[in-house]
Amino acid sequence: MNNIISIKDITYTYPDAVSHAIDNLSLDINTNEWLSIVGKNGSGKSTLTKLIDGLIEADSGTIEIDGQTINEDNIWDARKKIGIIFQNPDHQFVGATVEDDVAFGLENQGVPRPQMVEKVDAALEMVDMQDYKTRDPQSLSGGQKQRVAIAGVLATRPQIIIMDESTSMLDPKGRKTVLDLIKRLRHDQNMTIISITHDIEETQLSERIVVLDNGRVVKDGLPESIYNLGSELTNFGLEEPFSSQLTQLLRNDLKLPEGFLNEEELMDSIWKLSSKM
Ligand SMILES: Nc1ncnc2c1ncn2[C@@H]1O[C@H](COP(=O)(O)OP(=O)(O)O)[C@@H](O)[C@H]1O
Ligand SMILES: [Mg+2]
């Protein structure tokens, strides 16, 4: 079994809403995959996250997590396998110190005190925040806050991390630190990463992009195949990647290779052409 998550035909309508937030959606996610979910505001990305995490229950259809179809009896076990990092780190803090905060999830799971201290230390080390243990989370920078939030998630050892626009409030440096960390975790801890983002550059880190529109999957493919949609991407609330806009402009004058080129490939092609001139 390679699918850590298998979603079949789920539909969900919010109480009193006139239309479905999620409309007959099916999606399989492989173990250890890094999947990006994109789509304009209101397309259903956060609702899908809540359904996967069992915070709300689908009207119809099934969700399998790690081989188990989730139901009322096993939802708590399933939730232990999932960690969610939200957009605004300020809304995620519950502790007065960094270490209290990271311990919160473990406390909820009833982990005994001595083990808790060990797990908190290990999680803070993974995000390189061990020197900030006794600090007030509010005194940290945006990137540091998000790393503490990630430590809180990591302490409970989830198999799946869902990032719901978790880098959108960070500056470029904070964003890079967080994404480098996620890259390393996925590699070292064999985690599955689901990243919801509006940042097309960020999707280049993933292996597959799923595009949601009106609660449905409308595109599902390799990043290159999604970038090749070019200006059609704006229909899904996305910017074209910078390298793809630039390639388009340069194609008027230069004979560049077909298809999507990332920044490195574009530079290489330009170098090759200029050395022939
Ligand atoms: N708590 C809610 N009550 C009613 N409707 C909601 C609620 N949350 C979201 N919706 C609606 O459900 C749809 C999907 O929203 P959401 O999943 O938040 O989209 P996204 O995360 O892609 O921006 C939208 O039409 C939104 O207005
Ligand atoms: Mg959302």
C-alpha cells in the first residue's frame, strides 16, 4: 500500500450554505510525497484540510488515512498521524514559553512528564530553536515563530504534515528557513508533505500539483505540466512562474528549448546560445 491518504468521492456543504464547498472530490496521496494544493480563494483548500484532519465530517464519500477508513471510533488515532501548520503563527501559540508551547500537543496525548521533556528538546533541536526554550513566543521573529509551531507539530511525530499557507506571512528569509526545514524533515523522517500555497515558486519544491476550483480537482500533474498552462494559471488564482514569463518574452528573439524552463535551465540555455554567437 503506497497511499498514505486515499480520498474517494467526498462532498461537503457547510450548514446553511447553498453550494458544496467540496464537490465529489477524489485524491490519492503517496507516502513520502510532497504535494502542492493550489487554487483561488474559496476553492475549498482549507475545507479539504479540515476533512482530512476529521475536524468536519464529509456528507458522503470516504477518507482513508494510512490504510484505515476514518470513522467516529478511530478519528483520534488518525489525527495523531497528522500535523497542521497554519498561516498565522500568532494564532497557534498557547504556551507562555517556547517549551510549554511545544509540549501542548504531547500533554493532550497524555505523554508522561519525563518523556515529554525529552520529546520537546528533540523537536526544538530539529528546528534549531533549542536556545529559545524559555523565551516568550511573542518575542520571536515570524520565521522563528513558525519554526516553534513546526516543533509543536513534530513533537507528536506525525506521518503527514499539512501546511495551510504557512509561509505566506513570512519574509523571504523566514520562508526559506521554513522550507529548507520541511525539505530536510521529509527526507530524514520519511514524512508526507501537503503544502497549500499561492506561491508558485514554492510549488517548484513539490513533486505534484493539484489545482482545486469550486471544490473539485481540475488539474493534477507534474509541476512542469501545470506551469505549461501559462496565463491560464491566473484563472486559478496563480501567478505564472517568473522564469516562464521571462522565457516567453525571450522567445521572440532567442531560440530557446520547448516547454517549461526553471530559472537555472533558462540561464543555461542563454549561456549556450551566447557561446555560439
Ligand atoms: N465556516 C464556514 N461556513 C460557511 N461557509 C464556509 C466556511 N468556511 C468556508 N466556507 C465556504 O466554503 C468554500 C471553500 O472555502 P475554503 O475551504 O476556506 O477555501 P480556500 O481555503 O481555498 O480559500 C467557500 O465558498 C467558502 O466561502
Ligand atoms: Mg484557506
